[in-house]
Amino acid sequence: MSGGGQEQEQGQGKDLGPVVVDGSNVAWEDQNANGKPQIRNLRDMRKTLTRMGFDPIVIVDAALHHQIDQPDELDKLIDAGEIFQAPAGTDADYFVLETAKDRDAPFVSNDTERDYQDRFTHLRQRRIPFMIVDGHIELYQPNVKQALEFTQES
């Protein structure tokens, strides 16, 4: 189960286009027993979004490498082009939002991005919040629908 049941799977087989993922936010959402962010969360989010019909663009900040439970695995995903790392000393949130704007895509994050509301319009319409419940990704379906409608109108 990838969360959200039948409604979550509605897009299966469709090409819903790109979706940008705040990877650091996702990694930290469900921490391991030692309080570390988990690589599993990133893999599961990519898998869930791909199954739904999205083309996920996952962006993490450089600091995550020093915090995550499996830094070598993160490096492999970055080297494979499955995850993009923002340059050291920069704010990955900026790159998440700029990429979503450039691609006219929704973005997955629980961060409301208040610092960027003046620069990036339509944050509320593009943002898809999520939860990780018992290891399963749960996307907030009303926002999935809203974000898709908004980006398809643009």
C-alpha cells in the first residue's frame, strides 16, 4: 500500500508531469530510532510519486549528507541522478521553489515556505503536504488535485 488507498492510485498509468520534492523535509519526516533522517523516506516518496504518474525531482540540502542514516546510499542516489543536492551554503528551499516555478510543477513539502511567499506566488496552490504513517507515504489528496488543476491551467 502506498497510502491514500484507491484515491492515491488514481493517476497510475498517467503522465502527470514533474513534481518537485523537498527531499530534506521528507527525509526528516519519519526519523529512525536514533533521531536521524532516513534514506528510506526518500526512496518511498519517489516510488509513490512515480506510481501515481509523476516524474519526481528530489532536491536535498548539502547538510543532509552529514545527518542522514545512510550517507553512502544518499551519495549513490545523487550520483545516479535520482536526487539533486543543492550547493553547500545555500538554501535548498529556494531551489525547490525555483524548480517548481520553472517547471510549472507542484511541490511536495510540509514547509509552508513563509520566507518565500513574496518572491514565489501561488505557493499555497502548488504545495502538497504529506505524512509518513507506518512507513507509508500519505499525500494530502485535496492538495494533489488542487496543485494539478493549478499547474495545468497555467
